[in-house]
Amino acid sequence: MPELPEVEVTRLGVDPHISGKTVTAVIMRRAGLRWPFPPDLPDLLKTKTVLRTGRRGKYLLLFFANGTLLIHLGMSGHLRVVPAGSPAEKHDHLDLVFGEQAIRMTDPRRFGAVLWHDATDPLPLAEHALLKKLGVEPLEDNFNSELLYQATRQRKSAIKQVLLAGDIVVGVGNIYACESLFKAGIHPEKPAYKVNRKSYLLLAQAIRETLAAAIQQGGSTLKDFIGVDGQSGYFQQSYFVYDREAQPCRICAHPVQRIVQGQRSSFFCKHCQK
Ligand SMILES: [Zn+2]
């Protein structure tokens, strides 16, 4: 599933091909994915220029003078840059054409979404139903350990669950939560309100480093955004604990443990994480 780093790498990959460029056609090959596509999308976008790209949580944002296009990659979606008019395959559902190039949205499981927020909407984009409950961006300056500490004083649920909830900080999915908690030495089942300031300092740093490293690693695959070879911008990292049940901890060599929290696997080292 695309996580924040994959979405950011996707943004970095498509941005040079679309920022400042004008949409010449919109090709919708089905009525929608998770939700219907805006039926008037071709009218909204044709002859309009992408002013810039952005991202909020896992939503990719394309800013136009007349509104903002929100793209979510769902469980299996990705975007590629293709020559305009190149033959579409079964799961290629949407093309935004910019003259001789297009960005093509492919999504086999169809949990992705493409939504329009019109500039005339009285509600600001930040108040959009899908965006307004999102926590702070982990790679921006307003994310820090004091925010984590203050926001968790009443939170009795496990720190891992609080990270995944996304209402304090976005983008810390299962892999990155496991890895960040390991680096910070925090047991995933520790109640969030019991984690002290010093541990939150380590955790905030670990979250930033883990996500930044994933984005940097994904950036090395950016060339794959051009071409027709399919899978773009997703990448495997070497993890400390994630998906390493029973293998030796890379720090202390004790076997990595797996437990299930909220139907998700948590991987941790009981020796290194308290
Ligand atoms: Zn260990």
C-alpha cells in the first residue's frame, strides 16, 4: 500500500512533468474508483495550468487557479508519466494529458480516489472533509516532540495505535511506526500518556529520519516514472524490525517479536524497547 513516502516520491516524480504545464485533455476510462470521478473533470481542467503540486497526508494535490485536484492512490494505485496516446491497459483508469505527455493513474484494486475542490467552494481546502482531521505533517517544522507529548497526556491507548490513528501526526503507517518505535526504544504497547518527554524527543527524531530516508531512497527510483514498465516509485528498505519476526535484532541479536495490535502486526525487540 502506498504510504506517505511513496506519495511524496510520486509527487516529486510527476512534478517536473506537470508543474507550469497546461492540461490539453482528460481521459476517464471508467466512472470512478472508490468514489465517482467528478463527471465534469474534463471541463474543469482542460486549458488550465498546474500552478504547483503539493501533498497533505497521503493526498496528492494539484493546484489550479480554479481549484485543487486531490488524488489518493488507495491500496494499489500509482501514477506514471507516459507518452500521450500510448495504449491503455486494463487498470489504467485516468489520463491527464499535457500535450505530448500524460500522467496515467493505474489502480488494480480501485480503492484510489480523484476529487475536485473548487476555488469557489466557501470551505477552504484545509477544511475539506478528508483533510480537516489530519494531524500535522511529520516533515514540517510544526511537528516536534512537545506536540507529541502534549497531545498524548489523556491518551491511554498504545503508542503504536496513537501513531497509526493519524490525528496527531499523519503518515506514520505500520512500517514506519514499527521502525520509529524501535529506534526510539519504546515498546509498541506502552500507553501513550506514559511515554516521557525524553522518549518523545527520540521518537519525533526517529519518525522524521525514517520517513526522510524512505523518500530519499524512493527518489533514486524516480527515473522509473518515465516509461511503460509499470511499477513506479515503490521500494523496499532494509528494516530494523518490520517483517523480521524471529530474526535477530540488529542491535542486540535477540529475536524480533511479532504481536497483533488493532489487526495490524507490530514487530519489536523486547530487549531494546521498554
Ligand atoms: Zn534488540
